[in-house]
Amino acid sequence: MSKQITRRRFLQYGAAGGAALFLPWAGRAPVAAAAAGGQLTKYLEPVPLPGNGIVVASPSGANAYSFTQRQIARQLHPDLPPTPLWAYDDGSGLDGQAGSFGMAVVAQSGTPLEISYTHDLPDTYPDWIPVDTRLTPLGDQVRLMTHLHGGFVAGASDGNPAVTPNGFGPGETQTVFYTNEPPQMPAELLWFHDHGLGATRLNVFAGLAAAYIIRDEFDTGDEPNPIGLPGGAYEIPLVVQDRQFNPDGTFLYPTSDIAGVTWIGEYFGDTMLVNGKVWPFLEIEPRMYRFRILNGCNARILGLDIGGPGLWQIGAEGGLWDRPVQVDRLVLAPAERADVLIDFSRFAGQTLVMKNHKPPKPVSNPAPQLEQVMQIRVGTTVSQPGPTSIPASLPGRAADVVGDVVATRYITLNEIDVDEPTWFLNLNGVHFDEGPVTETPRVGTVEDWVYVNVTGDTHPMHTHLVTFQVVGRTPFDAEAYEEANEGAHGVPGGIDPTPFATGPMEPPDPSERGYKDTVKANPGQFTTIRAKFDLPTGVTAPQSYVHHCHIVEHEDNDMMRPFEIVA
Ligand SMILES: [Cu+2]
């Protein structure tokens, strides 16, 4: 029941109906299909960068920002009409935003920010955003809620549906306080995005996502800097997102062909966008660069490489590591980040392509192939030499949670009634808001959380509030575990899968060296993470948060649970 890669999922890729079975990328209107996404000419426009296509947010006061969520339209490719999209406006009017991803906040570790978000979007969803009113608290009303992904903040500032299930309506303002408190919020790349209950997939798809870059005295963003990393124009944030388009330029989000259902199991695009432009190119100099990559896709797990040059990963979600690690490929699930150094000095005059490959097993993701990501044009002259070697060490951290583990919680990942009108996913065999909160760590204690995946796919599990150490993954007989323990809606939480292990725990991947906020829970394995459940200075228990799958279709229906930090 829970392990099928279904026929219906295949039909949903790129087509509104089954007629396009053999032309899965044809789009909604076959006559004008040539104008829609997957066949657009690649590498015509430059990738937007901070200050040049991405707006670096201007404060509205001392350590304060005031955003308005509103609709704009941008041409994401020369052959597409302007695409309506939803954006965070810092008050600039967003003239500087070139594509569908266009905002970055630059913060300092140790300096808190007060930020407000005012809803200036339509009252109800437009036609191009197919809401499923079974999943939303207030029907087709546009209810917004911004979450700082990776933020170490009070529950009321987190932007989560355990605190604010109805979100914020038109004209309403969400005001938050982001602590930027170290060591939980060191120099790192976070992002803020919408988290509206039952509509996260749609609000993020429509454009409500932005970068949040934290600096400190070492990782200044300038060049030179005390740690010998590329900076300034040689540090490049890259947000990768897949999308589909209608011929009129609107983003296409397919709907289900199950009676009474609009929601689909995963959204996959036939067109790749980087920093909000379709298949762009990046012009660089033949020298060392720092790429800071975020998988901003709804559901696609990326396997990225750029051909010749080696990749040295220096950090992930929770900031810089203690030393660089060489990796061949960046396997990033939605919301995962990679901070990498790449030396292009031996590639002068060459044209490279960032490609996306099917992620290797045991990672499993039903995305259809979408190989091309971005072209990289390496010039022949260097205007500023910058660092010429990979630093031997860095002022960051390898993940190492100190303290006794006071509790181990077994959290099951289930998928129920695939292809039926009642199809949903869940944690612990229950809906998001069903029954009492079961994950209740005591403030300041260390716990192990074990994500026990009995589905057929990888789920990127994201915890709010805390970053964690990946302890390891243990292969197990998921089918036998499920059969022995199955309840009405999958396996309930709290059941130790260790008796069903088929081998020893495998250590984390080298790319999981540091603290993480999102972990790939693969099929056939149970994945153990360890976190210390501290609260920010001055914030007292109880505080409410959520943890969930970051395939946002899964999160919306209903692979998410509240958790509470208790006294
Ligand atoms: Cu999932």
C-alpha cells in the first residue's frame, strides 16, 4: 500500500490530463506548447545576483525590516510573457528584482532583527494557484505566514501553524523577532518562506521565498576576509527551483484527476530556474569561487555537479564546518543547502554546465529527469586574484551534540491510501492536529529523534528551532516492521524499529559533517538525529514549533507534527 510509485504520479508530471501521456511536458494547451517551459532556449540570460537582479533588502529602521507580500510580474525568459508572481517587497517597489526569486536579507550574527510582513495579496487564490480547500483552514482565502527556515527564535516569531494555524489575512501584519543568536545562528545561509497551513506548497511555488544571509567577524562577505574565503562578487548564492509554465507565462501547477481532490503528491517542473530565471548563464573569472546553493524546489531532490572542477564543501544548513571536505556531487533535498569552494583557475575560456543527476541510492525521489541547470562561462582574465588555495581549517563546527541523551523518540513516516480520494501522508499515523502533542522535549535537554521511513521515497525532515547532528542511518526491514505494527493510518509513533534492523548503523555522509536543519530520511532506513533543545535567551518554556517533511506537498497533506519545548 505505501510503497508504490504510482501511475497517477507519472500522469501528473507536466500535464493537466492523461492525453499528454507520451508528451509529458506538453503543458496545458498543446497548440501553444512551444511557448511553454520545457522547450525554452537555454542560457540566454544572466543569473540574477545580489544587487543585480536580487534586491538586497533595505532596513526600514535600526535593525528592522518591513516587508509587504504582493504580486508583481517578471519576464523569466525572453520567449515567455511576464509571469505573475508573489514577492517580498522591502519597500523598494522591487524594481531591482529580475526573476521569480528576488530578495535577500543580510544579517549579523549576534544582532537581532525585528521584521514585519504585511499581506497585500489577493483575498482569494487566483486561477493559476490551485488551492485544495480540504487542506486549508479558511477555504480559498490566501492566508500567509512567513517562517525563517533555520531560525533560533521564540515560537511566536517562528511562523508555524502550531502557534498560528490560520496564518495572516489581507491587510494583516505578522511581526517577528529574529534573535540571530550564536552559536545556533552563526554565519550561515538561511531562507525565509511562506508556511501557510495546507498552502505552503502553493505560496512558495508562487514566489514567497527569500534568502537570509548571516555574517560574522570571520565570514564577512568581503574579500579579503580573515578566513581566506572568496567574497564580494566571488561569492555566489544559487537558488535552484524547477517550474512548469503555461503558454501565457503563468506558472503551471497541475491538479489531481482524483474526484474531489486538487492536491498532487509532488510538484516537479520541466524547466529549471536559478535565482528566479529560466536556465540562465553565469559569467565568472578563472579563479576561486564560493557557491552557496539552496534547493528551493517543492519536491525535487537534486544531484548537482559542474563537470571538471572539484567541489570542496565548507558548510551546510548550520553554518561553516571546522574544515573543508571534498565531494563529487551535491545531493540536496528541498531546503538543504551546500556551501562550496570551486577553483576555476584551470578552466579559463571554457564553458561548463551545472547538471542535475538522479540522486544515488538509497536516496529515492520520483522526479522525472531534468538535467540542465545553468551554464558557467569562465572568462580568461582575473581582475582580483583572491584566495588561491582551499583553507586547511575553518572557524566553524563539526556537529557534536554534548550531553546525555535523555530520550529517544521514534517518529514514523507513513503514506496512506495512494491514488484514493483519502490519500495523505503523515507522521506517527496521525494528522497534523490530531490528538495531543507527542514530541515534548524538556528545555535544555538532548534527545535522539529517529525518523522511521516505511514509505518508498526519501523525505527531507526539517525541525524548526534546532539544528542537529546526523548520528546515522540503519537499514531495516520496513515491510516487516510495518506489518507487525500497522494501525489505521500507518505505523503509530514510539515503536522502536531496532528489532527489524538488517545491518549496523551507517555513519553520516561526509556532506553531513556539520549541524543540519533538514535530513534525508531514506526508504529502507531509519535515520537518527541528535539535538539539544535549547531556547533563545529570555524565551521560556513552553514554546511550540513543528517538524515536517520539506517536500512541501507532503507537508501540506499532512506530514507534519507540532512539538513543544516544555519546562
Ligand atoms: Cu515527504
